[in-house]
Amino acid sequence: MTRTQVAAGTLAALLALGLTACGDNGTAEDTATGGDPKVDAADVAGPDDTPTGDARIDFTLPDLDGADQTFNQWDGDLVVLNFWATWCPPCKKEMPLFQETWEEHRDEDFNIVAVAVDELSATEQFVATYGIEFPILIGQDEAMEVQAEYGNRIGALPYTVVIDRDGTVRETHRGEVTEDDLDGWLEAYL
């Protein structure tokens, strides 16, 4: 199955279920279940496609200047790969924490790479407003394809993948990343 077919299938499944890429209150569970507390998010998502323990997947997406960036340029770093959008409340909420953490640890072979599943102008405005300095890549269908390859079949945002310095996927996380999440990943893998 091609990346385009995966992305098209993911989008079709979301639309068929009446789901959005980000729940109204921003929780991954509400996103996956359409807000129905009686529906288990795991049932909607289907089998676990989490690639934990797998080698990282390489991809190329443009940065905000339109220059193609290949993900393997961050090999050797602990990377927090985050899929997000400007219209997603929990995505917006976690960005200042990412910026603060990146500033604190960027000289320790650590990086945050955020992939905006969004339009360029909205992403540029957000990055400028919030002073985001870590790498931002952008894509719509292409970004959805990449996050599906990293185990996010339902397309819920935000979605975060932790990749160690050896290029192994160590963690995947649907929903907002908290300070405790980040601290735990840094303690375990940095």
C-alpha cells in the first residue's frame, strides 16, 4: 500500500466515523471516539500499529522556507517528533513547553522536530507569534502519510514519537504532551 493510499484511507475512515483530527476539548480519547465516553479509543483505532522498537522512518518534508529537509539529518540526536496543527488546542498548549525544553537541552544532542499538518501561512504566523525556534516542517497529505507510518492510523493530533540516538522508536504518544511526559523521556533516553 502506498503512502497516498494510507493517508486517503485514514482520512476516509475519520470522515466516515465523523471524527476530526483534534477533539473539541483536545483530548486524544475524545478525538478517537468522536466524544462518546462509551466507545473505547482502541476499538476505533483498530490493531496497535505503534512502531515502538522499530527503526525510525526517514522522510522528507519542506521547512517554512520551502527547503526540503530529510529527517535523517537529526540522526545521533534524541528526537521528539511531534505532529501538530495551529487549529488544535492541545497542540498549541504544548508548544511553549517544547520551546522551553528545547532551549534547555539543545546542546545535549537533543532536538524537537515539529511537523505541522497545516497551511504554510497559518504555521508561519504561529511560529512567529510564539517564538518557536526548533525545526518546523510542514505538510498536509504528506505529513498525514508520515504520521500513519509512525503508528497514528487515525490521524489524531497532537501525536508524538520519541526516537533515541540510535534511531530506534522508543515511545509514541497520542494527545497533549505534559511536562512529566517530557521529563520522563529525557531521563530515560538523554
